[in-house]
Amino acid sequence: MEWINVIVQGVLIGGLYALFAAGLSLIFGVMRLVNIAHGDFIVGAAYLAMVTITMTGLHPLLSLVIVVPLMAAIGYAIQLGLLNRVLGDDILPPLIVTFGLSIILQNVLLTTFSADSQKLNAGALEIGSIPVLPGVDIGYMPLLTFVAAVAIIAGLQFLFYRTSMGRAFRATSDDGEIAQIMGLDNRKVFAWAMALSMAVVAVAGVFLAIRANFDPFMGPSRLIFGFEAVIIGGLGNLWGTLIGGIILGVAQGIGAQIDPGWQLLAGHIAFLVILAVKPRGLFPRID
Amino acid sequence: MSESILEVQNLEVFYGNAQAIHGISLTIEQGELLSLIGSNGAGKSTLFKSICGMVRPRSGTINFKGQTTAGLSPARITEMGIAMVPEGRRLFRSLSVEENLILGGYVRRPGPWTLQKVYDVFPILKERKDYPATSLSGGQQQMVAIGRALMSNPELLLLDELSLGLAPVVIKDIYELLPKILGEGMATILVEQDVTRAMQVSDHFVCMLEGRISLSGQSDAFSHDEISAAYFGT
Ligand SMILES: Nc1ncnc2c1ncn2[C@@H]1O[C@H](COP(=O)(O)OP(=O)(O)OP(=O)(O)O)[C@@H](O)[C@H]1O
Ligand SMILES: [Mg+2]
């Protein structure tokens, strides 16, 4: 029963990792940009939610109504004002710029909010749980996080393959030059993709902040979890990303069960093993 | 006197320091079919890309319907009524046949071409509409590329090497459909490796050699030898 519980909890936290990863995967898919600042944006969104809650008294989950559009707008602006200027044939400049953004964000958060760790309080939701088996309880929050992850990935999948915006994303990703002579404006397409990515980042940030303490410097490790989930699942495959998150979550849970110090290590080992066996991930879509 | 729809004057195009086009001027009238011939590397595709706004000329002017296209985005130029079937087709590979066609109509220019009309001309595309575009045969892919360009209802259509990599029978099929495609009074510039065919289908021709025009005129006004000399620069 103990092991069943470990696996169930691992699957649920995998949902959170998939939320970290989905925005990363989307941006890479559309514009081949590896956003090193992705994790810091997640943490930034958590602080934004904290400020919103302080100012309005909203429940953390309701603060999403404000944080999601705000993060999307920030994403749109950063893409138009900054990232579009460095995107090109050379993949190094955007990498360096997002690395710079990561450092700037961490320091802005540090000077604004200090290094003290914070947490968002979701009240009764945090303690309630559903007993499924003797010894296996599913907490409301982990369940909600997982459901949100599945819903968001299903939504992104729908948007990508069933809407005109998704068509524009795919066309621009396939051949940006020809997409432009069809009348698309690559810069705007990229800006919308970044806005969408940051909307998901906002959700990830709020769920992260309800689940655990956060501080200005925890972004890079969330980035790593996101990366690992994307790579395990296979580039360009959103459902694969969810499975990647789950594998990571379960591996960490099993590691922690054996020895609490092994939690993170077990996740990295699972990642490396999969990378060694299937270098392109389990379900790759992008060559 | 018919009106010229496109006027290119003294065009100079560079890739870095390498000059690909050395001062080219040409005009094309409404409804005319102009063949652009020339050996590999002559600069035909570069001329097309300049007209579409994909490449910025260093100097010279391009006027479309009396308006300069200088500084306009490729998207804006497409909105004005220029469409291209690019060399090598360049279909969107993660899009289905129908999605490729729909994207061609993204600028929503009004005109005779609709999804239905494209399917009427290329019935096979309707059968394959939900297939990934690049899973089709070469000839069918070329039909998608042509249909995609038509979907923007262009007034000037640029066709870059329609027959590239296609079997002779398929090439013949596509050229048999050409009158149907161009029937709506579109001006067309056709790049074609097969010079005889290019001369047969066109009213006028322009022959390029190493970025310059080596010969131009009415397609039936020159002997095979004259054209051959202009083509190879001998
Ligand atoms: N993207 C590019 N960068 C640098 N040089 C280029 C580029 N594209 C074309 N060129 C050069 O410009 C010249 C003209 O090329 P272009 O493709 O326009 O010729 P073309 O007449 O279309 O030839 P082909 O019949 O092979 O299609 C060639 O010397 C070519 O090497
Ligand atoms: Mg060419």
C-alpha cells in the first residue's frame, strides 16, 4: 500500500511538472527558443499572485483571473520588445538574452521581496483529501493541480491542431519565411505564442506557490524539472510532456521512499536513463 | 494600350557581398504570361523573392499597380495581390492539405478563388484534404502549392520551377491545367527549366544570365540558336 501511495502521489506531482514544462515546450515548438528564464517567470508569477492576493484579498486560485492575463501581456511585450530582436538563424543570442533575463528577474525579486521564503495559503483546500484506498489519500490540491495540467494540455492540444491560431503557430514553425508571404507576421505569431506560454506559467506559478515555499532563487530548478519532462516526453509532443512530468514525479517519489535524500537524484537518473535509451524522448514529434 | 501591372527598374540585389542581380528592369502587363528563363544561379528565384519582399534589394524600384513595394512587409505585398509558388514547393509539413490551402487564403483578398474552386480544378486534393501535405506525391504537392498561392486571389502570380523533380507525365498534366489556373486574367511570371515549353506557353520572355538580362522579347520572335546563346552566354 505504501508503494501504491508513492506512485499515486508521484503521478499527481507529475501534473505540476507538466505545467512547468508545457509553456517551455510550446515556445520551443513554435520558435525554437529555449527560454532559460522560464523557471524564473514561474517564480515571478508566484510573487505576482502574492501581491495580487495582498491587494485584493482574493483566494490564490481566484487570483489567476488577474495573474494569467497579466503574465500573458508581459510575455507578449517581452517577445515583441526584446526576444524578436535576437531570434534568428543563430540560436546563441536568444539563449544568452533569456539567461540574462533569468539573472535580472532573480535579482529584482530579491530586492523587492527579500530572500525570505513565501507561501500562498489556499485554506481548507490544502488539508482536505479523498481516501481512495486504505493508506492512499488524494489531497484536494494535488488532485486539482493534476486536473488543471490535463485540462491545460488538452486545451493547448486543441488550440494547436484545431484553431486558426494553432495553424499559424505550426506554419510559422514549419517555414517562417513562407508563412510570411502567406500574410502572417512572424513577430506577432511569436508574441502570441509567448503570451500563451506565460499564461501557462502563471498557472504553474500559483500551483507551485500553494504547494510549497518559494523564494527568488528557486526558478532554475523548476526549469530543470520542466526541461526533463519535455525531453522525456519527446520534443513537440504535449501529451508526451505530461507523461514526462509523471515519470519524473514517480521517479522522485520512489527515490524519496528509499531515502529522503535521493528524491531529486532519482528524478535526474530516470531522465538520464531515458535519454540514454531513447535520445529523442519517448514520443518525439519534432526532428 | 494595356496597363503594366508590375514594373521593375534597375534592380540590384546582394547576398552579403555577393551580387545576385545586377540592374534588372522588366515590366509585365495585366493578364500576360511572361516566361523567365536562365541557367542555374542566374538570379531568377532571387528576382521572385525581391518582388515578394522576402529579399530587400539594395537599389532599384519595384512598382506594383503603380505603387512602390519598397519597405513593405511580405505580408503587406501579398495583401496587395502578389502570390508565389516557391521553388521546391515549401509546403507546411505539419499542416494538412486543406490547412495549407486555408493558410494561402489568410489575407482574405476577395476574388474568384475559394477552397471549393481549388478542389474543382484539382479534385484529387479534395480526396486527400486531411492528409499531411507532404505525404502526397510530388505532382499533388505541386498542386497544393499552386492552390495555396491562388487562395490569396493574386493579380500577379509567380511560379518558380513548377516541374522541379516531377515525372514528365505529371509535368504535362500540370501544364494542361495551366490555362484553367490562369484563366482569370492574372498576370503570371513563370520560371521553367524546359525552355521550349516556357516559350510555347508564354507571350513574352526574359532570359537572365548571371544576374543580368541577356535577351528579352516576344516568345516566338527568336530562333533556337539566339535563345541558346543568351541562355548559356556564348
Ligand atoms: N540565400 C542565399 N545566400 C547567398 N547567396 C545566395 C542565396 N540564394 C541565392 N544565392 C546566390 O545568388 C545567385 C542567384 O541565385 P538564384 O537562386 O536566384 O538563382 P536561380 O536563377 O533561381 O537558379 P536555379 O535555376 O538554380 O533555381 C546564385 O549565385 C546563388 O548562389
Ligand atoms: Mg531558382
